[in-house]
Amino acid sequence: MVLSLLGLVVAGVLVLFYSRELFGVDILKNFFLQQLETSLRRKIEVDRIKLVVLPSIRLELTNVGIYGHDDPTHVVFSAKEIDIVLRLLPLLKKQVVAKRIFLNEPTVTLIRNRSGHWNVLAGMPSAAKDESAYQMFSRLLQIREATIQKGHITVTDEARPDGVRTTQLETVEMALKVYPGKAEGDLHISAALPANGAPSSFSLTGTIGLSESSSTLAAEEPYSVRPAFQFEGEIETTNLRLREAADFFGPRPVPPQLQGGASLQSRIRVAPGVAGYDVVLSEIAANVDELAVTGKANLAGLLTSQPTFSITFAAPSIDLRSLFTRIPAQWIHAQLPAIVEQRQLGGTVEILSATLTGATAPSPQLSLTGDFRIEKGMALIGNDRVPTQNLAATVSVEPGRIRVGKVTGAYGSLQITDGKALVSFLDDGPWMELDVSGDMSAADLVKFLTKTIRADKLTSLLAQSREIEGQTHPTFRLVGPLDKPEGITFAGGEVLAEQVSLMNPSLPQRLTAMRGRIVFSQTGGAQFDQVTANVGEAQLQFNGMISGGTPSVFQDFVIRAKGSASQLRQMVSAGTFPDDLLYGMVNARVQLSGPSGAPHLRGEIGLNEAKLVLPTLGEKPLGSPASLELDADVSKGIGLVISRLELVVPPLRLPLKGRITLGDQFSIDASLATGTVSVSSLPDWVYRSGFEAGNLEVSMDVKGTDAEWKNWRAGGWLALTNGLMTLKGVDGAVEDIYLRLKFSKNIADIKQLSFRIKDSDVSLSGALKNWTTKPVIAVKIESAQMDLDLLIPKGHRSPIREFLETLASTSQVSATATIEKGLYKHLRFGGLSGRLTIQDGMLDLDRVVAQSGTGHAAGRMVVRLPKGEPAETETSVRMTGIPAEALLQLLGANDQPVTGDMKLTGALRGHGRNPHGVLPTLNGKVELVLQDGRILKTEKRAIWKILSILNLPAVLQGKVDLEKEGLQYNRASATLTVQNGLVKTQNIILDSAVLKISAVGTYDMPTDQLDMIWAVSPFGSYSQFLKSIPLFGRLVAGDRKGLATALFQVKGSIDDPQVTYLPMKSFTTGLTGVAQLAFDLLKNTVMLPIDILTPQEEKEPLFDPSLEIQTPPSAPPPVDVPAAPAPAVP
């Protein structure tokens, strides 16, 4: 079966090979011609077609000719031999697909006609041209290998409006190898170009592939088709004739200077562009005749109607005239050739970077720009054609102009150190602007300027200058048309001064170290630009314009100065400001305008590096920002008259407007209005007396005729709203401060001052007289609610203490105060009023009265306040009906041992000079009575320890609940004397329905030590019951009967003393000392016999005065009455 099939295939092949002999028709030739003509859509003629089967299926074509579509008689492609290796599978499907192709001696004729159509694409539908071109390259890249040998290509372009162009490529060799499975391959093409003399050729080596770009614009009919391929590789040319290449690719006419051949090596990339193809040449290394050139180039829009190109190149030094024989001067500008000839330009030029750009539409355009370096240059400058020699410069060629910079050389007698020029090609002709700089002595320059400029004040100053030293660098400016006689003229100049010094009658000292730039105009004006100099130690800087003519006028003329404040005072007006007002370094900026003889000044004086003392406002330290702004006029014969002076302390501005005269006679007549100022935004150095927030506003008028501010007359208003301040030692911020103050030279009228501390409020009004010398203050203080604890300073020293010391030493104060509702710790009171007097170092708080519930209080306090030393105070007080528990809390008790209504009268004095505190210095006397109260249970107190020793809570259980209700008393009294902190008493008596208690002894306050004897005896209806307590003994004196009494010794801290019962044996041996005194006190208090010392204990004692124990009364210790105020606690 297989053999039968094989036989049929062999038979079929033999029939194809010998079809012409068998049937008279060459089936094989007709088949392949039909396939090729269908694919190319062209008529094809072939002399001979041979199909070779082994070793591969290969088609051999001899003498092949392909005709054009528009002209079937014209052959556009011919080849002596074409050898095609075919793919088997497509061939079985009756499709001719080449695998390898070899073309021997092909001849190709490419023509783009006047309509812009290429002959190779003629006959195709317009919509299919792009796709056909793309398919053509796609099919080409399906071939594994393609080789061209000894080819010939003729390209004719008839579509260009400036004439037909033709070029030929001879000996074309091409080798293409396509990678399997990829739409790209390696390509090498070489060809020879027609040339007379030395041969000309080029070669391309790289990678070609299908176009990957999808952004290319649609083909621009009829001149281009959509790009189908891209190429990247290397190009090499040998003796490429520039004129022939420019004639074919560039616009016509080609300049005659463009001659020679170029041999180059470069990277090349051909890729689809916005329209057509873009060709980029990089890393170009070329030789044009003997000129070595490097650079890059690109061609955009290849195969379109408007291709453009750009070539950037660099080259070493070449003679300028030789360069213009190679590069047409008109490429820079059409007016340049005439300038080169008229000004006799010469020298050598190095091409640093030049760019030649061109376009063919809408009309041929060529332009050369770039940077060049000139050496050994020559030219004729100015109307008198002054020769310049040994010129060196950099030249930048731009569209429509040429810039020349870094010019050095010789210009006449001036040695040029720097210069620049600008040649602009205008419609009226070339225009030059030339600036040249050189060196000149300051003395020669002053002579020149005195003759040149015309400005009355400046010319006079220059003419009066003498002893001139230093060097200058002048610059001359020439401008005008280059193509007209007498066209170039002198247009001014400038001077750079360097360490110039001179003497001038208008200066107090020699001007030294003058540096800077001064620009002079033809009219005589002078522009000062960063001109600096020293006059003495002061540093000056000048900027601005002084116009020419008579009179000369200042125009934006600014003087900046930096120096010491003392030198500034001397320059403004000696003796105008006090020496201690301002010192340190200051910076000033003054702008002058108007006639130079009587200018107007607007200035600013920076005080950042100066110390400024502002009376009543504060002392600005070094480094804190501040400045003075002013408007003033210079008045001949008077001095400087200031119309506006504003102190700026960010964010505070203090504007003073009016008239301030600084000169031989000082005067001021001005007004100040600050507007609303936020206190919280003020600098730290401004004296704020604890103020943290608020809105402050000041309005005042000031008048005076001397510089001493204390002699000025001032009046106005001061207002503070929503103020907030904190004071050291005061618990709570002072809020909602509202102040309205009217002041004049000697009187400050406090219309209203109100504030709040927590829930307390204060309202104050009054007047302050002689506030500039020794103030006399009279105020009225009112409060609807006040916590007095807020006003008591906390800590060792406080601003309130220092403020009171200052008032006491420098002022006289009288004030009345009224508080409707008051609070001090737990003590509430109402109707508090008093009078305060401060003068001669003394504070006297007198006529103090208050009411607390049903109780009343009155007192006085006198304090001596020596400046910076411990205070001395004396206090007297009288209280009636004040709750005892409230007073104990005021004294710092942590518990509540006693209740009842208290009556207290006393006086104390003390001072703060003792290193151990105030307590050792206290002296005085206090009378104390308590009524209708209870002694509550406090286990650490002395009385409850005694009751516990007597076991009274248990004995009285069921009758009196001492644990819950405490010990009720009717009356308690004591007289206390204080000597150097030691409290003594001989008559503490407590009278209750249960017990009678008396006590004598001492309490040392500095050491917190008690030393007392307490006597306790049963009383009243409980006496018989209490006598059953064993500790109550009978005190016997001989045969006399005594009282049922218990004695206790109390020692230690007042909050937790040690209580000791005195045993029975003390009753039998008699009482002595303090115990005897306590017992006598108890007996005298009882007044009635409690119990007669008899065996019949059950009988009630009968009162018999003759049976009373006779104890001689003990004289009370002397009481020191305060004679002088004692110092307060510091």
C-alpha cells in the first residue's frame, strides 16, 4: 500500500517536471509565476525556472524582471539570478513561501513621482498601502536568510518642489539573517557612491525588525506611508561627499562653501516617528577633509513632505577666515558677511558646540547656533575704528544675535580685563552693545568723572575730594549700529572701586575702604550699587540714584549704616538722647528722596543687637528683635525734623506722630496710639507684672523741650480688657481684668479696675498723684465675694510682698475695702470692711470689722516692711460668738475636738529675724472663753486620755454617751500669756455637768511641748456616782476634809501628749508647786463643798467656808503688752 502511494507521488512529480514535453504547457513555471505575480501585484518575466528537490526544495530563477504597475513596459527590478529555498508545507498547499533567498546582481529603480507616490507601491488601494508596506517587511522577516550580491539601486525623488534629485548606490552587498520565531534579524548593507577621485562608500550593520510603535500618525498623503520597520546599529562612511548628500537630502540651493568629503563612524537608529521615520546618529566621529568633528545628528520626518534635521558638532581650533570658507556666514545671519569684512574680524576659533538645523518646508531654512572660543582675535571697534589686539572671548551664536563674553585683550590704551558684547541683527541693520572693563587709578578716575558727569551736588563733592588713594575698575559702554558712519556712541559707564580712600570737607573723618559699583549716565546721573565705605568705626552702604542736572534729585537712594549707638547719637545730634537709653550695635536704613540739598528721609533703625531701656515698659536685651521707623525732613538751619517715629517690638507697634526736632535744640510735640495689643504676644522682656493675656490699648499726647523724658508732659488713656495674670504665692489666676485709666503729667485717675480670682471678685477705683516722683494713692476697693486665702502670699517671698515693700518705701497709700461675702478656709463672714494705710515703710490695716453668722470680729494689724529685710508685725483682735471649730481649723487642727461659741480678745507681736522662724519671737496675751459646747472624742488629745484613765465612758454608760456625744460643757475659759514663743497659763477652767477641770502649765510652740498639771473633780448630780471611781482620792490637809479630786501630769506634743496619773500618796503628803496651784484653782472654781474628808462618804457635804483648804493665791505672771509692731513672716 505504501509503495503504491509512493509510486503515485513520484509519478506526479515526473508529470510536473516533464509537463511541457508531455502536454505542451510548462505547468511548473506557470504555477510559480502566478504565485509571485499575485503576491507582488506586478508583471514578472523569467527566462528560466528550475525546481530542485534535493537536498532541499529550491527554486532557481534566471534573468528575472519585474515591471512597474503604472508603466508595464518599465522594469523596476531585475536580477541576473534569484535562488529561493522554499518551505515544503506551504508548497503542498500551493503557496510559495521562501525560507532563504539569494539575489545576484539585482538592479532596483525607486521613484517617487511628483504626486508623492512611490513606484513600488503603485497600483495598491490607498487604504492598503500602509498594510502592504508592513506586510512586505513582515514577509521579508519570515525569510531565514536573504543575500544580495553586486546590487545596484537608483533612487529618484521628483516630489520635492525645488527640483528632481537622483542618487545611485553601486556594488550593493546585503546579508540578512532572521532569528527563528522573532520578527527581527541581523542586517549588513554596504554600497559604493559615485565620486570623482577618491572612492566614496558607506556601510550599515545592525538589527532590523518590524515597527513596534503604535503612536505614529497616519500617513500624510500622498508623500508618505506608515513606517513598517526599525533599525539600530552602526554606520560608517568613507569620503561621503557632503555637497552631493546635502543636495539630495537638504534644501536647494546648496551653499558653495559646503565642499569636501566626510569619513565618519556613528551609532544609528531608524525608528517610526510622529510622522515618517526618525533617524538618530550618536557618537559621531568624523573627519571633514582635515577638520576633526565630533557630535550627533538627527533627521525627523524622513519620507514625509516636511523633513527636518539637526546636527550638533564640535571641532578644535581653526582659523576664523578658513572656517567661514567651510561654514557659510549667512547660516548665522545674512548681515554677518558684511560685518566680517568691514570690521576685519580675524583670529582662531574653537567650536565648542555648534548646532546646524534645517527644514525644507514651507521654504528651505538653515540656521547655525552654538558656542565658540576666540583666541588671538582682531577687530576694529567704535566710530574711530580703534584696533583691538590679542582678543580672547567666548562667542554664543543665537537666533538673531551673537553674544560675546569673557573678553580680554588690549583696547587702545585700556587693558581689557573683562568685557561682553551683543550684536543683534535687526530689520534696520546690525546693532552692537559693547561693555569693556579695565584698570585705572582712583585719582585719574576722579579727574575723568569731574569733567564728564553733570550733577551739581555730586560734581561738587568730587571736585572737593583730595588725598585720593586706591584702584578702580571702570567699564565703558558703546552702543549703536554697525553699518552706519558715526553710529557707535559712548553710552555711559560704571566704576568698581577697590579700597579707595579720600578726604572731603563734608565728612567728619576720612572715608576709607570704599568698595562697590557706581554707574554713570550720559546725563550726569550716578547710580550707586552696593557701595560700601567706613567713616571712623561706622560701616556705610549706599544704593540708589542721584540724577544729573541742576538741581540733582535723590531717586530711591538708600543708605545703610552699622555702628555703635554712641556714634549714631553723635551723627544725629550730640546730646539728643541720654547715654543710658541705648547702647550696643545698631543697624540703620535710610531712604532719601527729593532735592539733594534738602531731602526727605524714611528710615528704619534695627536694634536687635542693642540694649534699649524703655521707661516703665522694660529693658530690651541684646538679641531681641526691635526697630525704630521714622519719616523726617532735613531742614536747613534747624536739623532733622521727624514727623513719624514708630517703635516696633514684634508684634507691638508704638507709633508716635507729630513733630520731633533733633538738632541744636530738641523738642517734641507728638501723639501715641497703639491700637489693640494682645498682651500674650508681647516679647518676654517687656515688663508685664505677671500678665499673661489681655487686650491692651494706650492713647497719649507728649510734649517737651528737652531730652530728659521725665520733664515731658504726657496725658492720655490706658485700657486693658479681658486681662489674665498669675502672681507667685497667689493660689489661682487673676482673670477678667478690666482697667480704664486716665493719666496726665502728675495724676493717674483709675476709673475702674476689676478682676476675678476663681470665684472671688474685686472692683477698684481711685486716683494716683505724683506718679513720676513719690506716688500718693487713694483707692476704694469693693468685692461682692472674696476668699481671703487667695490674697495671702505662699512661700518665702512673693511678688505681693515685694510690691508692698516698694509701696511702703516709695509711696503713700490710703484705701478702704468692703467685702459683702467673705470666706477664709472654713470661716464664712459678711460685711467685712477696713482701712489700709501704707507709708514710710509701714502698713497699717485698721478698723477691720466682720460678721460671721451671729458672731462678730474686729481687729487691727500694723506691719513694718523694711526693704529686702524681715518684717515686723503687731496684731490685735476681738471676736464674739465665733464657732470654736471654725477657729481651730484656721489654726491648722486636723480634727475637730471642741465645739461651742467663742469669745476671744488678744494681741500678739513678732518678727522674722530669728533663724528658727517666727514662733520664738511671739509675745502677747490672749483671753479666751468658750460656752455651750462639747468636747468630742479624740483619743490622742489630753482630755480624752484623762477620761479614758478615769474610765468615765464605761462608768457613765447608760447615763451619758461620751463616745458619740462627747463631753458637754457649759463654760471654758483661759488666760494665755506668750513670752518668746512660750505660752503660759494659770487658769484654764472647764465647767461641765459631769466634771470640773482646771489646768496650769506651759506650751513651748517652737518645740511643740506641753508641760501641765490637770485637776479633775466630779460635780453635780453625777458627783456621788463618780466618787466610786478609785482614782478620785481625798485630799487631806491635816485634819481638814478635802475634795474628791484626781491629778494628772500632761507632757509632750499638743496633738498626742503623754498623760500620767498622780498616785494617792500625793494626797497624804500634801500638794506643792504646780499641782497645788491646779488644785486651788479647781477648789476656787467649785465654790461649794464637794465632799468633806470624813469617813461618812455617803453623806452630802455641807458648805462651810471655814473648812475650805486655805491656799495662798499665787500671783499671775506679768503680761507683756505689745509696745511696738513685730515683723511679719517673711
